[in-house]
Amino acid sequence: MTGMMASNLVTRWSGALWSGALGICAIVAVIRPAHADPRAVVELFTSQGCSSCPPADQIIGDLSKDPSIIALSMPIDYWDYLGWKDTLADSRFSARQRAYSRMRGDREVYTPQVVVNGSTHVIGSDRTGIENAIGKTDRGVGVMSVPVTMSLSGKQINVSVAASKEPAVSHGEVWICSVARSVPIAISRGENRGQQVTYHNVVRNLLKVGDWTGRPESWTVPIENLTRDGVDGAVVYVQDGSREKPGAMLGAAYTSLH
């Protein structure tokens, strides 16, 4: 989705121009700010065809209730040949998981796998390990140090990324993803046959918003570019590196779309 940077998809705006427009929009639209300054982004790579995954899926559900954590489910597709095709899987998530592995310099690609703040991987069913990884990565340079905010205004999402608080942190990519907060799936074949598993904060679409250069920046994203059946929330994250070489999470925010 990196190529979807045309002005009709994502629009950049300056603070001066927007301050005048905001006064008008406030009259006709309800603006709902997102939770600010979470301490961690937790990504679960999971699969409906993996018998070890349901406990990890439940942990993500629990973590999604914590406003200080942005927990995301990213269903992968490389187990589809085992008798059940994952109905939520996206090949982009499989590619993202492999990109993380390359950046770490290992071959650790498995399910359920959690990546915490873009750097440390943990078995997704290991709740204690996830909490320890959050504490460990939180001490990294620049990790979750950049304030990110989102608000709804009419039919668009306003995204703002503040200036860097640390000189060593001066660039990153800004991405927005639409999420479905709760998706129950009845699985009739494969390792989880006969089970109904609920998946939480499932990423349903990804869109690159822009590049952040350490200074305050803002963009607008039409909601229509994110919506699809079941989508009821959005997450914006700023990440060091690139899609092919993802690095540490620098900041993130979540907002409900309803």
C-alpha cells in the first residue's frame, strides 16, 4: 500500500491552514481524540490453522483492553496449506514478519509470535514474556517517545506527529491501519477444527501516511480509504526504518471509528 500516496488518499496540511479550518469543522463535526502516549505496540502473528495460537489470541484480547498498550493481530497465510485457509490472513503480514526476522538477523518466523515495539520477539502465548519484553524495549533509545494523536472530523481522520524529544530520533514512516476489534471465526477444518476463536484488533488494511522527519507533521486520511466490513477502529504508528527494514516503534495512537 506504500504507493497509495496520491493526494486524494492522504493529504498533508500545515498547522496555520488547519487552525482556521478547525474552527469551522468543530461546528459541524464531533472530534474524538485518541488515547495518547501508549507504552507499547504489540503485534501478534497468528493463524486460524495453528493449534498453538488460540491462547495467544486470547492474550491479545486481554491486552487490547489496556489503554497503555496497542495490541494488534496480524494473521499470516503460510499455514493455509494445512487444511484450512485463514479467512483473515494477508500476505503483507507474512512479509512483515519475515522482514522483522531479517532485521534481527535470525530465522525465527513462527506462530504464535509476538513482536514488541518492533524489536523483540516472544512466543505469543507467553504473557510474562510479553510483559518483560515491553519493559525491556521501553528502555531503548527513542522507543515510543514520539507523541502521536488522531481525531475524527467529519469523514476524515486527522493525524499529527509531534517533534522528536531525542536528537537521535529524527525520521520514521507513518502508517495507519484499520482494525476490527472482535472477529469470531468458526473453524471447520485443520488443527483447530470444531472451534470458534475470537480474534482481537485484527488489522484489515494498511496505508502509508507519509514520512516523518523529526519535526511536527500532520496529515488527513479519508475514512473511506480504511473502512470495510467489521472495521471499527484505526491505529497510527510511527516506525523507524521502512516496510522492508522495520525498526523500533517510535510512537502510536488508537481511535475508535464509531
